[in-house]
Amino acid sequence: MTQETTIPLWKQDGAKPFIQIKNVTKKFGEFTAVDNVSLDIYENELFCLLGGSGSGKSTLLRILAGFEELTSGQVLIDGIDMANIEPWNRPINMMFQSYALFPHMTVAKNIAFGLKRDKVPKKEIELRVAEMLSMMQIEEFAHRKPDQLSGGQRQRVALARALIKRPKLLLLDEPLGALDKKLREETQFELVNIQDKLGVTFIVVTHDQEEAMTLATRIGVMGNGIITQVDEPRDVYEYPSSRFVAEFVGSINLFDGRIYEDDVEHVKIKSKKAGCNFFVNHGISCSPNQKVTVAIRPEKMKVTRRQPDQEYNCLYGQIVDIAYMGNLSIFRVKLKSGKIVRVTLPNLVRENRNPLTWDDFVYLAWDYDSSVVLTS
Amino acid sequence: MSKATGTFWLGRYDTVKTRFSILKKIRWGRYAVISIPSLWLALFFFIPFLVVFKISLAESAIAVPPYTDMFGWNVEDAILDVKIKLGNYLYLFEDSFYLDAYLSSVKIAGISTFFTLIIGFPMAYFIASKSGSTRILLLTLVILPFWTSFLLRVYAWMGFLKKNGIVNEFLQGIGIIDQPIQMLQTDFAVYIGIVYTYLPFMILPLYTTLEKLDASLIEASKDLGAGPIRTFFLITLPMSMPGILAGCLLVFIPAVGEFVIPALLGASDTLMIGRVLWDEFFQNRDWPMASAVATVMLLILVVPIMFLRNGKKEGSE
Ligand SMILES: Nc1ncnc2c1ncn2[C@@H]1O[C@H](COP(=O)(O)OP(=O)(O)OP(=O)(O)O)[C@@H](O)[C@H]1O
Ligand SMILES: [Mg+2]
């Protein structure tokens, strides 16, 4: 995404959120699918709800669309309480996980459906449908039925149908789930472009963290019905707030340890499994001797055969596994304690004269500000 | 080198051969699968129909069976006499009685089918909206009447509808009417009987299509601004058309030829082709005439179905 020059709304004090989700709980019988979720989403955002299967993402989306009654809590859109507003009266459209195209209607009729319900004049409907068809590049399929389209084409029709009413808010439930990787990446950028052009607020549900990273202005990480962290993609990746988020977004190495020196400027952490001590160059709010987890991303480590000149943050182990991925290689290094550490290195040159190989002993070291200390 | 080529060709020849035999097997299997229902249709539908059709071209006679032979063999001159009488069919159209009976049957069956649809649709919809065990229970309740004899159930309706029957006594009891209403031996009773009897045949195919209906289509329609009523007419109804069609045929076809219900519940002047058929057969013992009536009835039923099928094929293209 392009770097924004203006300060985003969510960082401004007193900015009015477009969608306010306040202490929303949804239970199915005894089971709590959405657990006391509070969330503000601002105009023109492309907000991603990221979470594993069954974490309650779809349920939260369906609550916004009006298909699930709340057990408790409140949803405001543009300052209006949605409690007694039926789905067909909400300024929201949804793109369904399964696309839900009407099989007995042609593509053009599917797209026109929403406008017809609003009694838009016929001329205008034709114009807007044609515009949508060309925007999605599906003009040639206008008179086909949905079952005569490929997965990618269907997905475009579904998007066109959801966008044509120019809703204030568009909900997308795993919009790219059915596409292959290449088409998926193309469509991700297209989605961002469309969102930019139309100025609609998007909420996108996905369980693919890469997709969330590509699309989102902000990501809400969801697990077991709870939203654990809401942040910009970069911050979710670099500063995960909990073990759950750290593990869910990208891959990461975790070391359990105990704080043995706590200063305003730095902390030192001892970890048996790591076989070395950790130094973190910022203070954290904690009690002395507290148990914490140190997290370090695989690409943040330097790999050397010679021992680096560094007392802290330096592991030693043997390479047990190498996976060549093309642009990078993944190494699995076994420490003395038996713990496996994952390291990735970019493949900068085509032929390496002295490549790291199986059974090599290596040192893994990282800077004082590269790791994250997790207290929960 | 040449040896290698030889093996290569041999190998190829082998695969070609096995492929052929597999193809043959598949084809035979396919024929077998198709032939079973075809055989069934031929045995129990087409051949009997031919027999009936043949009888309809004969002349009624006092004999056993009570009609003349189509083929006579004159031994002396070796002449094959073929006797085909078309008079039965002509008579069908000359006497307006038959035409009236056909029209009346189609009317009664049509109206009954309409009401089974109106009543059956909400029931099927309700059952399809329930989950697991409730669904099975409700479906069982729909099929349950089949466990008792059909005749018994029609007699039960006579008990309900007669002058001093339960319905009349109830209505008198709560003071809505002073005099019992004549319900038994009216067209009304026939409609009730047919709708009641054939309701499961409507509900079951409707249920099957409604159950398959993707709930997210309904939600998508509502999401795009259509209220519940519009959603019903724009999505639910068109999507359940196959079930509606199947249900209507399953009710309409047997209802046209229905004999027992009009005989027991209807008035003496309730004209239905089933009764005409019965009378021709058992009272007049005019088998050829009865067969002609049956043949024409079959045509009346089959021709519209053919049209429906063709219409559907064109529609899907
Ligand atoms: N109608 C329902 N009745 C009972 N439980 C439900 C119902 N709908 C959802 N659930 C439960 O709520 C939980 C959350 O479901 P939800 O569909 O929101 O998950 P999700 O995060 O969208 O998962 P996925 O990524 O697989 O789509 C699941 O455990 C699911 O079984
Ligand atoms: Mg989901």
C-alpha cells in the first residue's frame, strides 16, 4: 500500500468512528461465539478480521449485516443504533463466503438485483450495471448464468453485486478463498484499488495472514471469540501483544524465560532452553523475577560459523534441516537443549561457494531491539 | 534398437486393446442400468397400455372376454380379417357426457392440486427450516397416514362430514349454525378428500427442494434490500420450481383418475372420469368403451407433461 501522508483517523484524538461495536456478545446456546468484543472502525478503512477457523469472524460479520441477533451489546453505524434495523434497511452490503449468486438469474440480473429493489430508474440501472461489468472486466459474461462461470469470474460477479448499491460499508467474508495463489494476489491489489476509488469502508474476513497484511489498513486478530489485538499490519507483525498473536501472524521462535535484571532502560532475561541470556534495550512493565516469553522472528537473526562478538542474544546449534524456497531458505537449527529454532536467510547470490549445509554448527545472533518480550 | 521399437509397439497395442475392452464394459454397464427402468416401464406401463388400446378398438359383445377379436382367421379362404372399430372414440366426442366428465375431472383435480400446493408449501417450508430430529419427526407425521388403509381414512372423513357428524355437531354446539350443513355428498367434500389424501405427495418433493435451498441466497437477497415477501417471490419460489412441478404432477395425475373419493364423498352428480370408467366397465360391461375412455384420459395427462418437459429443456438453454 502507498504510504499515507496524512495521519490516519484511528490515530487522531476525537475522530468519530464510523462503526462502533460495543461489548458485543453472541451466544449459540451455551457456546459463546463472540465474546464481549469492542471495536471502532473508521471511514475509508480496509479493516481485516484475521483469525483461525471457528474464531467467530463470520459471526461478527453477520452481526453487522443484521443476520444474527445480539445476546448483549450494541452496534452503531454512523452513530445510528442498528438494534431494530432489518438487514434490508441497513446501508451495508455483504459478499458471502460462498458468493451466494442467484443461480436462476443471469450475471447482469444478479448485479442489478440490489438497484431494482431500490426502485432506481431503469435507464440508470442499465448504465450502472454496464459500468460495473466493465470495471470488473466481466462484460462478456453478462448473459451467462452463474453455473457457467469459473470460480474467479463468480467472485467478480459477487463483488460487483455487493458494490453496485454503493454501500457505506462492504463486508467481505473470505472473498478470495476459492482462488488460486496467483489470481488471489492479483485480486488483492484490485480490491485495494477498488476500495481506494470508491471510498467505501471495507471489512474483510480472512484466515490468511499474508492476505491481511497485503490488504489491511488495520488488522484485528481474533481467537475464540475475542479480539486480541487491533493494529496496523506492521505493528501486528513487529509488536505482537500476546503469544497468541505472535504465533498466529507469521512464524516466530519463542523462548520461555525469567527476568533477572530489570532496569528502566533495559531488561535481561535468562532462558534455560536457549542456552544464553537475552538483552532487550527497552524497559517493560513487569515485576522482578517474572516469567516472560522472548519472541524472535526467523528473518531477524544473523547466521555465522564464527562466534560473533556478542554476549547476549546468541544461540549455538546444529543445522538439522534446510528448505530451499527460491527467494529464501529456511534452516532448522537444533540447540543443545534440543529446542528447534527456525531461521530464514535470503538467497542473495545464485551460487554460494561455501553454503551452509546439513550438520554445520552455527551461531544465531540478533540485535538488542529485534526481539519482543511477551508477558501474556 | 529394432527390438526396442517392437516392444514399444506391442505395448501400445496392448493398451489400446485393454482400453477397448474397458469401454465395452462401461457401455454394457450403462445399458444394464438404463434397461432396468426401461424394462419396468415396458412391462407395467407400455404393454398394458397397448392391451387397453387394442380393446378400445373392438366391439362390445356378449362373450368371455366381452369384446370381439381384432383378428379373425378365415380358414377356408385363408383370409385374415382385421376389424378395427373407431366408433368408441367417435361416440366419446358425440356424447357431451364424456367431454363434461373429462372437463370436470380436470377442473376438480386442478383446483385440488392448487389447494394442496397452497397448504403444502408452508408445511414443507416449515419442516425444511427445522433441524435434525424435529425434521425427522415432522416428516414421519406427514407419512404416518399411509400406515392406515386409504379406504378407512376416507370413511373417517365421512364420519366427520355427515349431517350428524363431528364438524356439524361442533359448529352447532358453539352456536354458529342452527341447522346442520350438507357437506357430505358435495363437491366440497371431494375437494377435502383429494387435498387430504394427496397432501403428502405435494409436501415431500417440495421439502426436498426447499431443504436443498442455500440459506445464504435468502440472506443475500435480504442484504441487497429485498424484504421477506419479495425475497420469497424472487428467490424462494423460483428456486423451488422443480419441487412445485413434481408435486403438482404427483397430485394432479392420480387426482384426475380418482374414483374412490368422488364415489364415497361426492354427490351422485359429481362427474369424474374415474367414475364413468367404473360404470362403463362394471355396470355396462362395455369394455371397449371403457378402454377408449381410459386411452383418452391417458392422452390428456401425457400430452401436457410432454409439453412441460420440452418447455423446461428450452428454458434451461
Ligand atoms: N448457527 C449456529 N449455531 C451454533 N453454533 C454456531 C452457529 N454459527 C456459528 N457457530 C459456532 O460459532 C463459532 C464461530 O463460527 P464462525 O462461523 O464465526 O467462525 P469463523 O471464524 O468464520 O470460521 P471459518 O474461518 O471456519 O469460517 C464456531 O465454533 C461455530 O461452530
Ligand atoms: Mg467463516
